[in-house]
Amino acid sequence: MLSDADHGPPPVCPAHFNLAAHVLAQAEVTPDRIALHLLRPDAAERWSYGRLAAAVRGTGAGLLALGLAPGDRVLMRLANSVEFPIVFLGAIAAGLVPVPTSAQLTAPEVAGLAAELAPALIVAGPGVAVPEPAPCPVLQIAALRDMFEGPACAWEMGAPDRLAYIVYTSGTSGRPRGVMHAHRAVFARRMMWEGWYGLRADDRLLHAGALNWTYTLGTGLLDPWAAGATALVPGPGVDPAHLPLLMKRFDVTIFAASPGIYRQILKQEAKTPLPRLRHGLSAGEKMLEETRAAWHAATGTEVHEAFGMSECSTFLSGSPARPAPRGSSGYPQPGRRVAILGPDGAPVPRGTPGTIAVHRSDPGLFLGYLGAEAETADRFQGDWFLTGDIAAMAGDGAVTYLGRDDDMMNAGGVRVSPLEVEAVLNTHPDIHETAVCAVEVKPGVSVIAAFYTAEAVLTEADLNAFAAARLARYKQPRIWRHVEALPRGPNNKLQRRVLRDREVQGAA
């Protein structure tokens, strides 16, 4: 049996469509229903569907009144606040193209993005860096808020394949890439509702991430609203230690976060009674089985994991209806066609490692990289979009992620997944967390290096003995480095490349 799983046709997006109109359709049905709680340690800001839709359409009209025209790009420099989704959806409602970016970016970093984007407008919150000098007008929060109660724009309807928004991904080259998504992308997300979330209209979903992250934006806001549910988002001043109390106080039924947030919550080492919580969701990086087990022990609920990327959101997942087998990333979602390909571009036999690929017919797949047609074309092979991630598909269709293609290590001619080695090292009683990567020690010769956090430096004799007892020789690290913290990106993803570069530079 080949590693080619076709899970039926995807949902068909209406021919006359607007992403924002679809997401906020509930405002026409139950305008007084609460759409959003923006949480603070001691209070919450509430927005009904009717109020939210009015602010979105008022913002769309206000942006057009500034002289912007459909197709113009709006660079968003906003933190976790209600203005973020209002600007994002308001721009799309009016036919503009919002570009959300991390509030943590510096002015030079934003300037680099702006040079490529050529935005017609920048919307900026207080204390968030903008290019200096700004290449276009900058709309500040106070002026933006004046638009909320203004006249409503008409929904700019059109073909679902037209450009709706652009998000930036770090990319394997280290250069940020603008990922262009169509209006249809939000309709394609319906495949996640049962394939991952088990989402219902009566759910109250709390997402703990930054709103500029596509995981938070989609899972935390767009999907709950499209389903008529209630979204809850932590505002400034809320840290992971506050989340259990907030989940209990606001009757959260689904909690979504990265594995790192789950670990921070569990550091409190206390039972967390959450009577309304049905389950948790995790994405962004592989969750350790120890974290999953500890969460279940603390809350009595399961965590369902998903795998995806900025170019296609999530497409592999476990769900309440079909939990993922232990150690796997789950199954292709209903409506998806996913394969594991060999170097020849053909599906490999099940159980054989290869590159994860998504069929180009998937309606959630991106339109391409901004200003990079050749790079876009390079990511496709025949009918398949190549993710650059390595995995194996079991006989029942479950997919086990083995690592990024560029993270995979070569040990004596044998490919080794860093995740496999890290999972073993993380069981050391004195180690908090590890990251491993291949480091070139002389031309053509690479060894596995392990970077770990712990209360104190551990002896190499102890570490070598621990690894030797649990890993085949070719999988054992040859270099051990104690570090204060492992480097992570804005979305909490582990940056093995940074560790590898540091080691090489230190040895030079």
C-alpha cells in the first residue's frame, strides 16, 4: 500500500465570496451573542457579533475614505488587542489586503518587509515599531477607533481565488517570505472543525498565542466566529500562570496553545479543575508525550495535536472523534489529500520515510510567495506541494512526523530525526529540555550535538552513559552543551539552526 491518502472532496467555496463576510455571518443571525472576550488578569472586554461586525465594516469604509483602493496592502503593526481582528477583517471586507506582522519585530526588520510589500498604509499601535522613515502614511490607534462607529462599507464580493491577505513565514533560507492566501482559505478551514477541533457553536475557545500567528488568528478567532462560537484571547498583562483561573472563570470548553504554553502552565504543579473544558489543542511544534500525560493528569482532558504550515494551515491532526495514535501527528483531515513522497516524486510504500506533500487541489493551499514565482514553483512537484518535512505514513493512514528536511541529521549515512533523540534525552531526570542538530566539525564530517537546559552543568560521562543506554551508537550525541535557554522564534518554535550556527562560529 502506498502513502497516498485521499479523504474525499473538500468543501466547495461559494462562487461569490468575501472572507470577512463569511466569518461574521453570525452577526446577521444573533447580533447580541458574545463573539469575543479580550481577557485581562482582573477583567474582560466583551464584544458582541453585532458590535464586532459594525466596527469591521466601519473600519473598511474608513480605510477607503483615506484614499485606499481595493488591492492595496495594509501593514498591521498591532499587539494583542481588539483592533487586530477589526483591522484584519475590515481591510478584507473592503477588498484591501491586510498583512499582519509580529509586534516583536524591530524597526529595521519591519522596514525590510515594507520594502517588499510597498504598503499603502501602516496601522500602528502604541509602542510597536514601524519603519523609520515610514514609506507610507501611518494610522494610529486613536484615529482607527474613530472609524468603528462610522458608516458601514459594503462587503467586497468576488471570486474566492482572489488575494485576501499575506502572512510572513521565516522560511528555511532565513529570509522572511510573504505567503499569499486567497479568500477561499477561510472556507477550507472547515475541514479542521471535525478533523481536529470538534468545534461546536456552543464552544468557548481560548487561544493563548499572539494574534499575528496564523495558528492563533485562524484557530483562535476566525474559526470560532465562522462557527458561531465565542473566542477568548489573552490581552496584555496575562501570562500562562493566569490561564487556568481564567479558563475556569470564563467556562472555557476548548483551550489552544503551543506545547511551550502547556509546559509553563504545568510548572505550577497543581491540579487544575476545569469543569467545562472538553479538550485541548496543540500545534506549532511536536508535543512531548510527557507533557501530554502531565496535562491529562492535571486536568483530566486530552490534547489533540495538529501539524501544518503557513502555506496550508493544518492538514494532519488527531481529533475527539479520531484520536491520533501515540507519537503520531494524526491523520489527514476529511477533504484533504496528503502523500509521503520519495525523491522521484512518487508516493512511497507505507512505513517508509519521505517528504510530506499536499495535493495542489487543496483549497487551503496558498496562492504563492510574494514576488517569488520561481521559489513558488520550486515547492511543487507535479500535482504535489512539497512541505519540506519528513514523515512516515502507517498502514491505517496515521502520519508520524520525523523532522524538517533541513533539520534531519546524517549519522554515518543514516538519516536521524532530531525529535527522536530529543525525546530520549528529555527523560533524563536532571534535564529540563534539549535540542539536537548536526554540526560540521571538519569538512565533510558532521556529528550530533546536544544542547540542554538544566539547573547545573552535567558531566559528559553521565550524559554519554545515559545516551548509550537508550540510543543506538549512531544516534548518540558527540557534543554536549549546557545553555541557559533554547532559542525560539516569535511563535515559540525551536530554532535548531541558531544553535548549529553558534557552535560552528564558536569553534572557528
